[in-house]
Amino acid sequence: MNPFYFHAVNVILHCLVTLVLMYTCDKTVFKNRGLAFVTALLFAVHPVHTEAVAGIVGRADVLACLLFLLAFLSYQRSLDQGCAGQCFPTTASPFFLLLSLFLGTCAMLVKETGVTVFGVCLVYDLFSPSHKQDKLSNGAVCQHSSGQPGSPQPSSQQAHPHRENRKQRFPHKDSWGGCHSPLPPEPKSSGFPMSPRAMWSLMRCLTGSTNRNFLLTLRPFLKRAILVISYVTVILYFRLWIMGGTMPLFSEQDNPASFSPYILTRFLTYSYLLAFNVWLLLAPITLCYDWQVGSIPLVETIWDMRNLATILLAVVMALLSLHCVAAFKRLEHKEVLAGLLFLVFPFIPASNLFFRVGFVVAERVLYMPSMGYCILFVHGLSKLCAGLSRCGATSLMASTVLLLLLFSWKTVKQNEIWLSRESLFRSGVQTLPHNAKVHYNYANFLKDQGRNKEAIYHYRTALKLYPRHASALNNLGTLTKDMAEAKMYYQKALQLHPQHNRALFNLGNLLKSQEKTEEAIMLLKESIKYGPDFADAYSSLASLLAEQERFKEAEDVYQAGIKNCPDSSDLHNNYAVFLVDSGFPEKAVAHYQQAIQLNPSHHVAVVNLGRLYRSLGENSKAEEWYRRALKVARTAEVLSPLGALYYNTGRHKEALEVYREAVSLQPSQRDLRLALAQVLAVMGQTKEAEKITSHIVSEEPRCLECYRLLSAIHSKQEHHGKALEAIEKALQLKPKDPKVISELFFTKGNQLREQNLLDKAFESYEAAVTLDPDQAQAWMNMGGIRHIQGSYVSARAYYERALKLVPDSKLLKENLAKLDRLERRLQEVRERDQT
């Protein structure tokens, strides 16, 4: 797959989020459109967003943020923004309110933090009653009376439109109900920044008064709040149901603070992490893709200097909260309120406040909260700029531009880190060398690249930093050549994590290689128990059971594996191999095809299917699948069976081309070079064949097949002495298979016969049939030698023995016929002599 399209979609989504954020700030936060633009610009270039945007494993944060903003806008669009007075706005558009609920649900389904949009909407609604504007959307005013709500007042008592903010925000033509304001009549203003009526409303809210008039004022908001809270309760229950009613399980290395037995340590560390996340937003200097396992030491005492950062954050947040209350009293626009809501609410799920999370710090979870940071930052700049002289304001704007450029440069550099797996993992080691997790990840990459020495170093470094890293111990065991040492690592990993299915699997395979069958079977079953979706464990256990001829159990294991891991192409391929060995080629074809369907690039399954068709005699289908495998992976492993097919079907020229290409791809592969030499010898190119074979022998003096091929080459060159010498060397290697030794004696007999050393040739043939009585050609040659030597009775016995093995042999029948004629002639001669 081409990663470009994943990146393109992520970047497009980030651009959309930036545009929607600018629109949101323009419509609901700032009075100045330029401030909304600067906010969006700061958000667009912030380096902390690199992980969320550049990472292609998913786009949950970016997409959830987009839906978050759209849900917030829809909620604001549903309100009657034209309602004036001290009342809460009514719901002017049920459609947009329902749309907000739908978009918020989508945001939650994309990522859990999306559900916090409902909290943002309600709190923003609560602190933003419509006493900023006096003008209704239809030109009327919200009327007040000391009597019943909605009673008319003289036109002279109508409030004048508020002109502070001239932008019309989300106008509507209709609403669910009128705008009620059942408060006591308001006396004339005495110059106090908040009217007594508004103060009375606020006090009622803060004291929890149940006064009927106040409840009537609050009723529009209460309706929305009850609806939203009820809906959120339902969807949260649904989300928990989807998760099986349980929260995800994490290990100590994921979030060390949450596993601390001391409440003080947890409280101080969690509090400091809040300040640390804020620092990442303020000064994204040190960024890393992973902050686990020792990146941030625990805060275990109140005397830790890092607590000062926590206290400073608490003071700042308290001041901002007080500013929100003051802004509410002065009926000001709520920039700080919006900034705090966008900053705090989306971060709550990642704060360990309600449940344990699986990370210490994660830059991706700051994607949504950074919107609030950008709003607060730009609002602060605007306030600071307003209090400065023209020269000071110019300097401040220049500094802001410089900051944006620095953020842009940092973002570009961070994107370079995310270009590849190697650059990402290497950057982690360089940025946080005291983080065991980044050493572990880099070691995994090095292991996959075959750089085992470097991988071992980083695994050991990870273990020095975090000795209880079970996965590092397990992986280190896979790289250790010493089986005793590997076993020790696996056992240590299991002591730390008894349910580590990979360590159970590896230890089981190690015991399997040591022929400790029952122990291996038990461990592999445990591996499957704790990792039911681990396909390799099923394959390993099934193959071990098959080796023990426990075929029914092996069949059951394969069936269970396919049931639990239906998408494992390797498992289908291995099961097909088992079916072929069990004599069910038709069933095997179906599973090979299933493996290929699941993974069209699974060239092993494609080649195996070709071999199966070859064994069934369907050479055209076999060739078709071999060629299909070459389209997936043009490797020596794929070329080799195709070359063998061509050779065995007499297409020697094509076989030669295929084997030459295979050898060029893997020049050190002995079997390929030997096959190439064999094809060359058959095609009469004996000099090149001899050169290749002799070179292999110089590298591997104990290459039995090389000596056999050399003997055949020398025999074809009619150098029978050299051919005999090559066979003698092959016999000196003392192969264990009696049939192989029998074939060598047979070949030796042939070379001796060519040199007319018939007695020695007979001895070699006799040795061949002693080791392999079914060697028909040897019996026939023995008969031929006796035939030549005139021992016709003995020759007939050998011929007849060979004929029993190959009753359709024309040559044997012809030899017997010749023998009959000779015997008749001899009989006739004897009869004439007697007469």
C-alpha cells in the first residue's frame, strides 16, 4: 500500500480542522476576525500535532477533533442567539440540537475524548445566557413584567439593542418557546457594572434557589441539559457495552504512576503531568513518540522541585477561572471561558482522573486540548497588545510572527522524524535515552533488519533501565544462540509475566527442538490459552502433534486456530501442508486458495499450490501458479521450483534461464548452483558444469551430491577414471541412507564396467543389491556381466530376479531371449559333438 494517500487524508483533515476552528472562533469566541485567524494559524503549525497528523496508523484524533468542533457549532446554531435580557436562550432549532448529538456521538465513536464536547456545550451554554444582546432574531424584544411572564410592557420600557458586538451570530426565525424573564422589575442603572436584576439571577443560580420565577428563567437551559445528559448516559453505557463491560488492561510500564501503592505519589505525579502537558503546549522543544517507562520519574515527595510547576499551574488556572466569573458579572464576551473549556474538557479522559490510561504522556491526546491553548494564547496577546504603545504592539506582533516561524520549523523537523520506522525509533533513543521503551522499540526494528548485535545491545539497555521488561527478555532470548541462555531469558520473562504468550510460545519451541515433547505441548497450549488469536502457536502445536503421529489432535488444533484466527493466511497455508501430508490434496487446494485470497502476496502459499498441482500431474496449472508467484516476489525460492518443473518436463533451455536468474539472485545458495550445473551437464555444456561443481566442492568438501554430479559429468566426457574417483570420494563420506549408498555402488559398478573391469563391477553391483534388493538395474547388469562371461545359468537367475522387479522391461526380455538362443545353440553344438 502507498502511504502517500494516508498522509494526504490526514493533512486534508488537519486543514479542515484548522478552518473549522477559525470559523468557530470567529462566530462564538472572538469579536475580531483577525484573532480567529491567528488562533487557527497557531493551531495549524503547532509541533505537538505532528504525531496525530503524521502518524498513519490512524486518524482518530484529527477526525474526532473535526467532529467535536462541528458538534459544538451545531449546538450553538440550535440556540436563539437573538433572545435578550437576563434569560437563557431557547432552543430555536431542534434539528441542529439533534445534529449536535449525532456529531458528538460520531466523535466519541472515533475516539473516546470526543464525548467531552457535550460537557463543553453545556458549560458554555450555562455561562453564556443571552444578556449580551437585547435584540431578538425577529426584531422583537424580550419583555418583562412584575406580573406573569410574557406580559406586555410599554414600548418606552423596551430595552435598547446592545451594540458591543455587531456580528450577527447564528440567527433563527423560530424557536420552541418565548424568551421568559420572570424577575423583579429592574430599577434604573446606578453605574454598577452589573445590573441588580442580573446579579439577582446569578445569586439565584449560585445559591440553588428553587424559586419558581428563577426556574422559569432557567427552564430552556434545563431542558437541553436534561436531554444532553440523558443522551450521554445512554451512549456511554453503549460504549462500555461495546467494550465488553470492562476497561482496557494496562501494565506498569505503560503508566507507572497508576501502579504506585502510595496515594501521595499518584496525586503528585498526576498533578505534575498536567503541568508537563501544558509545558509541551507552551514550549514544544522536547518531543517524543513515546513517554513511557522512566521518561518522567515519579514525584514521590512534596519536597520535589517539580511540585513548583504544579503549584504554578494551579495558580494560573485559578486566576483564569476567577476571570471567567468576573467576565460573567460584567457580561463580557467569554474568550477565557471558551479557551478553558476547549483546553480542560478534552483532556479529562487522559488525566487519570476517572480511569487508568495506558500512557504517561501522549502528544496525540493534546491535539484537541491545544485548541483551548491557542485561544487563550491569542486572547492574551490581544490584551497585552491593547495595553502597549504602538511601538510595543509592533514588537509583540513581530515576536508572534517569529514564534509562528519557529513552530513551523519545528513541525517540519518533527515530520522528518516520522518519515520512516527507523528514523522514528532512532529519534526516541536520541531524545529520551533514559526511556526503556524507546530502546526496546529500536531493538525490535534492528532485529527485523537482521542487525542482531545492535538489537541485543538495545534490549540489554532497556533491561538495565527497566529490569522487569518481560517482552525485552523474551525478544533477547530469540536472538541468543546459546539455547541454555535463551531458556533462562524465557523463564525470567515468564516469572515477571506468567501469561506472556510469546514467551510461552518461544520456550515451547525451544523444548520442542530439545525433543521434550510433552513439556513443549503443555507450553504451547498455555500460549494459545493466553493468546487465542496468536496463529503461530496453533501452527507450532499442530505440527508437533503431527510429528508425534497424533493426527486427530493436530487436526483439531488447526480447526480451532482457523476458527479463532480466520484471517491468518499462514495458518491456512500450514493447514494445507498438513492436509497434503495426510492425503487430502483436494481439501488442501481450498486452504491454499483461502490463504492467497487473504494475502495475495503470500508467495509461499502460491508456490505450495503450484507444487501440489505438480504432484497431481497438472503441470500447466503448476506453471501458472509458479508464474503468479513470480509476479508477487521474483526470488530464488520461487524460481527454483519453476526451474525444476522445466527440467523434469524436458524444457531444458527454459530451465537453464530460470536457474541462471535464481543463481544471480542468490549466488551463495549451493542447491541452486548445483541444479544449474546439472542442467548444463544435461545440455552438453560439461565444462561450465564441471567448473561450477568443482567450485562448490572447494567450498564444501563434504558435498555428496557434488561428487555424484562430477562423476556424471566425467562419465559424459568419457573420463571414466575421474568419474570413478569422484564416486570413491562420495563413498568415503559414508552417507547414512542405505539406498544412497546402494546408488553410489551402482554408479561405481557402471564406471568399472566402462573400464572393462567386470569382476570389480560385479562386486559393486552385488554390494548395491545387498543394500537395496529392489535395485533392478543392478540385478540386470550383474546378469549382463555373467552373460558376457558365459555363465548363462547365473545370468538367467539375475535376469529373472530383475524381471520380477520390472516385469515390463523390454531390455530384460530381449536379454533373456538372447540367452535362450545362445543356450539352444550350445545345446545343438553339444548334440552334434555327441553324434
